[in-house]
Amino acid sequence: MAFCQGDQPRRTLSITKECGRIVRTRAATRPAGPRVKRGTKRRAKRKKILDRASGYFLTKSKLYRSAKEAVERGLKFAYSGRKQRKRQYRSLWIVRIGAAAKLNGMSYNQFIHGLKVAGVELDRKILADLAVKDPSGFKSLAEQAKGAIGGAA
């Protein structure tokens, strides 16, 4: 580092232009207080990450930095996967209800609208289960929906 005559190094990190030259100085002070080595806390934290990464391929299960990245990525996918699972089940139920409604001569939206008009408050999960396991019960619901649509019109 180049300083002008008589200048002392600065105590903060800065880039300045002195005497026509660019000068970069580094902090010479340390934070007050004793040094903390983190011993058991660091070991426990790293062990937790490496335990979660067991079974991952090559360095992703052995080296802390790679394992940490892989675990964080996996947790991100797990979080979004829990949301996607709800969407996928709902769409599966709708497909099953629609297929059963077609067998009873109605479209899915006519069936759902008819149930709402008739005041039947069954959710799509229960309706899909009825469609698969109890076709006669589903047929009676379809008749109710048809009657409600016919009565409302």
C-alpha cells in the first residue's frame, strides 16, 4: 500500500484517492470481547446436517458444505411438494367425480351445481370415495342433483 508522507494507515476498510494514487486500507481493530470457539454447538449443528444428508450421493453426504446445500434444497422441495400433493389429490378427486357423473348422465359442473342447490354439503374427497366404493349411493346423489337443477330452473 502506498501512503503519502506523514499519513497513518486508516482504521476502516475504504478505498480513497490520496496523492494521485488509489489507496485501499483494511481495518486494524477487532471487536471487543473474548474469542468464542463454538465447540460443541458447531459440532452438533454440523452433525444434524450430515445426519439429514445420509444416503445422498458422494460428497453430498460426506462434506458439510455440499451436504448443507443438498439438505436445504431437499427441504425446499419437500415444502413445495406438500402443497403440490394437495393440488394433485383435489384434481384426482375431480376426475373421479366427473367420470361417475358422466355414468349418471351429467357433467361434473352440473353435478356439483345440483348438489349445492340441493343443499348437500359433501366435499370432493368424500364424493370421490363414494364414486369409487359405492356407485349406488353416488347414483342417488346424482338423482338428487338432477332434481334440484330441474326444480330450480
